[in-house]
Amino acid sequence: MTAIRLGVLLVIASGFTLAISTLPAVQEPAFVVPEYSADSQDSGPVLEEAFISGDLTSEVHSATAIELNNGDIRVFWYGGKREGSKDTSIYSRVLKRADNSWSDIDETMTRQTVARDTHRYIRKLGNPVALVKGDEIWLFFVSVSVGGWAGSSTNLSVSRDNGATWGPVKRLISSPFMNISTLVKNAPLLTENGDVVLPAYHEFLGKFAELLQLDSSGNVLNKYRISHGREAIQPTLLPVDTTHAIAFMRNTSASQPGKLWFSRSQEQLADWTPLEALALPNPDAAVSAAQLNTPEELLLVYNDHPSERDDISMAYRPGNDAAWQLLHQFEKKTSTKKEHNPYSYPFLLQTHDGNFHLFYTWKRKHIKHVYFNRATLLDMLSSARPKS
Amino acid sequence: MISATPLLTGLTMVLLCLACTTVLLPLNRVPLAVRLLLIISITLAVLLPLSDYPGWYYVRSIFGDCSITALFFYVALILQQNFSLQLYQENELVLLRWLVLTASILLYPFALGLTQYDSYSFGFTSPWLTGVLLMLTLGCWYRKYYFLAITITATVAAWSLQLLESLNLWDYLIDPALLLIMVLTWLRPSVKGKKNILFNP
């Protein structure tokens, strides 16, 4: 055996010993199931509406919100001259609990900041979603370097001062094909060991929903596929217990359009039931959901039409296998004037006092905020009607 | 960590651009001085700012990070084509092509949503993939394909040390740009390995 042959063998032994000794062991996520109180039922019904995105940009879209540890609500959205224009930024403002007033609007993230931190050219920014993790806010958002939304990647920035300043932007590496086409729309979940489960979707060749498991540094530890093919995107993920979850998804199917998709995780998070078409319509549009007194008692905000985003409606399901009931319509197009998707991208946030903040895109010109409390919800429930 | 160091990342993008140039242009037919001038020009164009950002920001935006396999191959390819310095044998190049092609077929269609099974997720934790690579590396060593053996070993070691942004072993093994360049080398018969001058068996 020559010295070179022995030397190469030694290199191989060293390299693989290192690899085997540091093989990662990723735990299956155990969800933190949130608990909500309904302590505001003693007050009367309250339902308030306002446009909150100001006039800094001519178009706005895709709002998301979090409840901060002090009870304030921070909302994020993206805006620019138009969807996909080069001047898009992520904007944010805070609804202060103390006096129920809105802060000034911050330009939270620009494409220049993202390019500087990720060392990549960035053409436009898109959907944000956020999470409160201890004393930190994790802000995930989409960016595109080349092409349309199918070329998106997802980024993460962390704030340790309730959103006043933001740390370096980190690129999530979640796809082997030039890392393109991982997008986000709906809220992430926390796990008991501090990992984060981020609902994501892919829309390059396939259109499918998946989950990213991230460690406490924001590294992608694992992926779990909910669907495949070109059927479903934008999963809204809700934990049923520590090891099981359900997901509602936007229907992008060419062969079975018009109905909202649903799936339920099985024994492992990598195993999901085949997509099930619900009785609720879906015009290839985003939905948002919240859990009430039990994990299967749900509110769902959606467009109540199989092909048009002409309304923003809320449905209620009292439990697993129960029928959906139409609770309320926040918007309903009344004019016959042709408008392209006037109401879309709802985001429903339930605060820890059991009340609700709904945000959605209003004719691409505004982000509309609707606040309603539990007493209002009870009023809505009393006049609910079953969905046919 | 390569990805956390802008200069290192920029240099990997330089290697990618030089490898593309090497397989697309018949550089071995032009004088050495012209070759060197071209290499220096490409290096500067990629590293220096173009408008707001360095050129490599744009390259990285399109192709993503280079895999470790790609970096080893690009260095060997550039040295072989431009300076007649042979780091791999012709059989190793043929085997590497087949390995990259096979891995791409096993990875990309499934990662892009063809089925419910996602082979990419296999690369986060699976000891099986590491085991397969160990067997492959020992096979290469047995056949005296030392360039390939060291390249694969470096790939798994770099994954253990998390030298790239990704924690997925697949991202250390292959990337789409490597696949593209491998296909181009197939189409360019001049890109062949000869007798290995470093590890002459």
C-alpha cells in the first residue's frame, strides 16, 4: 500500500468519522397548543373597522399580525407602487392596548436591507408572517430575485425590542433547486422545545403545501410535505394537540377547483390525509382560521364564492365533523362594476383575552382592520345559518 | 462558514463563472497570456460592484450557493483546461457525471412536488445517505479514484461543519449549476481527464 493510498484512506476515515459523530437528530415537533380565555364576555358587543395602512404606497397587500407580550398588536404588510414593483417594502405599525391608538407606520424591511444582509440581488419583497417567541419577534417574509412569485425565497429577521429595530436578515434554505419557490402566508407555530413550525408553500412547477421545522437560530431542520402536485398552497396550520395538526389550504387545482382544501396530520407530521374538499367554497384564495374553546371549534375567514374574491366572510364549525355555519360577512361587493379580487388575504388574530382582530386587503388600496369581541361573536353565533 | 463570509462566497461565484467560461469557450486553444487576462477580468467583474451590488450577488441570486462537490470540480476543471494540471482521471469524470445525473434525477423531480415523497427531506437527518456515500467513497478509493474519494469526503465533512447556509446534505452534494456544467462537459469532448498527475496510481 503506497503512502498516497494510505493517506487518502486516512482522510476518508477522518471525514466520515466527523460526519457520523455529528449526525443530527431532529425531534418530531411537539406543538404548544395555545389557550384562550373569554374574559371579555361581560362587556357589550363591539365591532370596529378602520383602514390602517395609510397612504405611503399606492398598493398594499397581505397583512399579518401578532399580539406582543404587552398586549399591543403589531401588524405587518407589504406595499409599493403595485404588487411586485421594485419599491415594495414591508411596513408595520402597532395598535397600542393602553389607549387603543395606532403608532406611526414604520418601513420595517426594504429590498436594499435584504440584499445587503443576504448578499443577493433582491428585486421585490412579498408576504410577511410573524411570531412572538419569548422576548423576540420573528418576522418571515418572501423575497424575489429573479422572475415572479414562483422564484421566491423566504427570509427571517428577529427583533428583540418589540419591532423597534431588526437583526440581520437570514435566508432560509429550503429547496435544492436554486432555493427557489418557498413562500409563506400564514402564522407559524411554536413547539415545546423551542423549534418553530412554519407553514409554507411551493409554486414553481408544483403547487403544494409543506411545513418547515426551524431551530432556535432559524435554521431549517426538516421539512414535512402536506400535499403534492399542483393542488393546494398557503396552508393555515392549527394544532389539535401536541402531536397532531389540521390544515386548510387554498385550492389551486385545475381539475377540482372551487372548494377549500383540508388535511389532517396522522401519526407523524410527514403523514397527512389526502386533500379533502370541504363544503366551503374557495376561489383560489387565501384563508385564515382561529380556534375557540376547543382545538376543533373553529372560526374561518374566507371568500364565500367558488371563483370570485367579492366578499370577506366568516364561518364557524362547532367541532370535528360538524357542519360549517356562515356567521358574518364583513364585505360584500354590491356594485356591478368589474373589479379584480377586491377583498382578499384575510388574517385572523385571536388575542389572549379571547377577542379578535381581522386584517385583509381592501381593493389593494388599503389594509382593513376589523376588531370584534367575544360578545359580538356570540351575537353572530345566535344568528348563524348552516352552509349548504 | 463559507456562506457567512462574503469574500469566500464571492470567490465561489468566481469559480462558477470561470467553470462556465471554461466549458463554453475553447480556452485551451488561446495563448496562456490571453487565458490569464480573461480569468483575471472575469474574477474582477464578478467581485467588483456592478451598480449597487457586486456582480456575484446577481450570480448567487440566480444559481444559489455552489455545492462542495461543485467547488472541487470547478477548481479541477479550471486547472485541467487552462493550465494542463490534471487532478482527476477520465474515468473519474465519467463516474462523476453519472453520479450527479443520478442524484439529480433522485432529488429534483421529487423536491419539486412530483409525489408526496420528498427526497430532499432525506438529506436533513438520514444516516442512510451518509452510509451510501461512505460505501461510494470506499469504492472510489478501492478503484484509486482519489479525486472523487476526497471530494465526497470533503462534502460530508463540510456538511458536519455546516460550512454552507443549508443544513441539508443534498445541498453540499449537488446543485443545478453543477448539473448544467456536467451536461456541458459531456457535450465538449475536449473536457476530458487524462492521467492524474497528483495521485498517479
